[in-house]
Amino acid sequence: MARREPSLTTERFTTSQLLEIDACTRCGECLNWCPVLEEIEEETFTPEGREGMTDKQKMDFSPKNKLTGMREMLNKGYGLRAKLFGPRQIPEDDVLKLKDEIYHCTTCGICSTVCEASINTVEIWESFRRNAVMHKRGPYGKQTGFVDLLASHNVFAADQEDRLCWVPEDIEIKDKADVAYFTGCTAAFRMQRVGVATTRVLQALDIPFTMLGPEEWCCVSVLIRTGQLELAEEFVNHNVNAMIDKGVKTVIYACAGCHRTSRIDWPKFYEGGDLPFEILAISEYMDRLLDDGTLSESDFDWKNPLKKRVTFHDSCHTGRHCGVYDAPRRIYDMVPGAEFVEMARTRELQRCCGAGGGIKAGVSDLALKMAQKRVQDAELVNADIITCTCPFCRRNIMDGINAMDTNIIFKDQQEILAEAMGLDLTLPDNPYIDKQM
Amino acid sequence: MVEHMAEYYSGLSVDNTLTFGVALVMGFIAVIACFGGILFQMKKWGYGSAGYGKEGQKGSIGGFLKLLLSQIFDKKHEQGVLTTLVMDILIQRRILKRSVLRWVMHITIFWGWIMLFVFSMGIFVVELLSKAGIYHAEVHPLVENFPLIVTLNSVFGYVLFIGVLIAIARRLFIKEVREGTTFYDLFLIWGLFVIVITGFISEGIRYAGTEYATALTDLWSLGISNTAAPPAALFHVVISLLFCVAMIPFTKYIHIIATPLSILAHGGGE
């Protein structure tokens, strides 16, 4: 008789991840930091179908209990008893319950940062999500639409031929260059002001660059974060090969989501293994040019002092995931008139804005509550402007601002730079003007 | 009275009686269970893949070890393996950075457990040598010949005890910790509690009525005569072997192995 399959299989988990699941000491430190758990405990957000939870039940949304749930389920399938008598079946409802808990996570990674056992929780959640998708348990809510949207090679189902429709006529995009600017879907179709600011700044600083245009496909962050990897390899290989065709040595990003995905995830899917070019956040790239003397502060040619109190939200992706903290701060420090102030939680202990991990699409009311919490952090330090290097954080934080009674405004780092340098941020007429966020 | 202590070290036997033999057999069983269990766990981990997106390895212990070692010695880590071993495993700075109380709790349990384990093994070896006729002492051999070990054994016993008491107190007095505690956690904490308590009691009984007794050992003896020393010691040894050795792979004790490996695989660091 065929042996039953475990209710939760080890598919998509690496050997190290299975070890890490057993490495959790259940110390509970992650409970002090998880931003999703915070909203659930404060009852500003209640997961669908979980109304009336006790305090103990709320803890099921903590990283600690998610790991415990996985360990218990895996042991029922692969433990000693399972080896002797066959896997113990787990009611499907219990597996789905755990799945929902694991999808209620922005993959911000703070649980990993504070984990005493150094467990890379984000990658474990993503492996679980992939496993859930393989077994038709995932993804969650509207996240199911991502794969269909990407038939157009971008997450907005826009025409790929319009990828560069926002670029001002006087911006020179080289056919081939050492440096490529990877725009990302959001800046190309919904936050074109970020794209315009970035290209204006690059041109003003005499940095020759190329762009992929219609050959720039989605970085597939949305698919990887939600466990839907069907298209990942094709998209990654396409983008990497397109960069190779352009002779690129360094790819720079003004989008933290694309940056993280390219730097950490692309090498896992690229057929050639390690990428044949360097991946840098644009602030990192500028920081390097300032260090090696290619750029000096005088090159920025400041024209408009900011005269505002500015606070910086480290995106999870470029910050905690890639460890870039000082470079963006160096840029703000240069901006004349900017009074830079730090929020209580910054750098590796920053509070997630709630946009990532598929939460914005899958559990949008949770994303909104988390964004409001981050705006409150900025209010506490009397900031006029909250800034970031991530269009997706920008979108969510702006939603938070709009839902609150606050005078704080949001500006992307490149917008602040461009405005201070007196650069024109007018968008050329294009089919997406009315869809700007 | 004193003759009950005259020719043994671990407190288990006089004149090669049953208790030492039982402990020896239990020891072998415990070690076999522990190593067998660890291999079983490695096989379980070996069901995972060798890398992101790759196929599972069908329970390959070799595959598991290969990936683990490649991660531990990954040149991309910001600090060396030795630094990680010292700072993040032996000193446990990741815990210290987050909570001083939890660090005191864990570092005392960690070092108390390790040192008692080492001393117990040392005493066991001396006893084996004695029984083989290689080593012999006429007087109370442990106290007379290894006073430092006896003292350190007691000190680390109390170090472990302090850690276990903090762990219990946290669960009694901190609501979040209490509500988050499961049988998985309690098995480890109460296991350690029973081990350390029975250790003190068996030592107290052993010294009761002898020139080596102190007010503290008399307190721990619970007024029991030292004629009961061998069975008391046997009880302590058996449950120590069960909890601290045989059950390691199958309970929360697995973190003794898995957590340091996880820290090493990720290169440690603050």
C-alpha cells in the first residue's frame, strides 16, 4: 500500500531551513518587534475569520508560533513516529490556518534581525508560501492576480512599449553604458515623478546611463514574496541577458523592492548563477562616486535649499535585507537646508511601513494600519517630510498620510535631490498621467 | 557510615555493586539514543533541497552536511567562524544585545550544563580507571584528590540552578512569557530543574553524617541517611542521562545542536 504523503511536505525548504525551524529557542524576542503582531494585539486590525481571538490565539501570528507550527507539522510527517507508523494526517483546516498566518507577514525581516538563533525567517516564510502555492493552498486574497498581470511583463498590465513614455525628451539614454538604471514597474507607470527625478539627477551629475525600456520586465518581487515562482526564472533570465546585451557593469535602483530582488533573489534563478554585473541602490552608487572622487558635493549644484525637517524611513528591502543604511543618509546630509532627524526606530530596527510581502495586495487594511503607525513615528519627531528610497513604501505611506489628519508629506529621495538641485520634474504627456499616485 | 563512600567517585556504587552497572548500561543506551536521534534529525533535515528552488534530497545526511558546511565557511560572512563560535555561541552576545535578564538566564544554564556535563564525564572516567585497578585511593577519593573539581562541580551546579530559577520565574511572573509557554518549553525547564535538584539532594545524602557534610549539604540531604546515597545517585544519573543526553534530539534540547549550527551557517554577528 502506498505510504501517505505528509500533510506539510518539505518541498521548497532547503536543508538549512529545516534545521533552522528546529533551532528556534522560542525566546519570544520576535514578539516584541513584529509589526503585524503589534496591530493584531492592539486590535487595530483583525485577520479575516479570526474575530474574537484570545491573547494566546493572537500569538499564532507571531514568528515564534509560526515556526512552532511548521515544526510540529513537519514532525508529524517526518518525525520518528511518522517513520515507524506513517505520517500523521493533519486536518486541512489546520494547515490552512497556518498558511493564513504565514501570509499575514510583510517579510520585513525584523524577526530575523533580532533572532537569537540567527534564523533567516524571511526565506523560511517564502519557502512555506511556495510550498503552499504548489499544494494549491496559497497565495492569499488578491495576490492570485499577480501571475495574470505579469502576462504583460509588468504588474500594472500596461503596454511594455510605454516603459519609457515618461522620460523627458532632453534626457539622454545611452544605447550601451557601464551603468543601467532599472526603473521598476511602479516608477515607470504609477510614480513617474520618481523616474523623472532619478534620470534628471543622473544627467545633471554627468553620469552616462542606459535603460532597458520595453526589454525591462518586472523584477518579479511580487511573485517571489508570495510564493508564485512559475515565471520567475524566465523573467530573471530575460532581464539579466538584456543587461548583458547592453554591456552593463553596474545596475542602479531607485526602487528598494527591485533592488532587493535583483541583489538577493535573481542569483537564485539566473541560469548562470552569480550575476555578471553589480547591483547597487542609487544612494550606494553615489556614495561610492563621492568616495572615489568621481563626484564631489559641488557637482550637485544646489539651487533650492529645502528648509524642511526631514526624516528617513529605511525600507526593509534596501535596509535590513541589503544592509544599506549610511549611504542614503549621506545624500540627505548634503541637501542644503534639510534638517535631518531620525525616528525612534531606524536602520536595522526600523518599523516596516506594511507595503511588502504581498500585504498591500492581499491584506490592504493591515498595510494601511501599519503605514499610519509609521507616519505617527514621523509625527513624534515633528518631521515635515517623510522620505524613502522605495516607491512601494511611498505608495503605502502616502495612503497612511491620506487616511490621517496630518501635515506631513512624503517625498522620494530622488525627488528631494532633484528639487534641491532645481531640476524640472514635469512629466511629459503620456497615457499614464491620470494614474499617477 | 563513611565506608559507603570510601571507594567510589560518582556516588553510584560501593564495591562494584549493581548501581554502577545500571548507570553504565543506561549511559550506553542514552548515548546510542542521542547519536541515533541526531542522525535521524539530520536525515529529516536532509529532506530539504541543496539550494533555493532545487529538488529535495530525500533525506540525505551527506547532502545536509555539505550545504551546512558550505554555509558555515562561506567567504561572504563578515566575521570568521572562530569569532562566531566565541562571540555568538560561547558568549551569546545576540541574546545579551536584546535582554540582559534573558542572557543571564541562558548563559548560566548553558555554562552550568556544559561544565557539569564535563565534570560528570571526568568523574566517570576516574571511576572506570579505579574499577580497572589503574587508579586507586584509600580515602574518599573525590574530595581528597580532586577538591577543585568538587568545588567547581558545586559552583556550576548553582550556576545552572540560578538559570533554571530565572526561567521558571519568568514564566510565573511575566504574562507574555507565561502565555507563550507550551509543553515543549516546560519539558526542558522542568527537566533541568529535576536534574539539578536531584543532584543537590544526592550529594547531600552522600555527605550526610560525614566529616564532609556542610550546613548546605545537610539541608539538601532532606535528613536522609547516607546509606541511601547509591540509589539517590542512581536516580539522579538515570534522569540526567535521559533528559540531558537521550532526549536531546527529540525535544527542545535539540536547540543545543540546531541553534549553534544556525548561527554558524548565517555567520553570526550582532
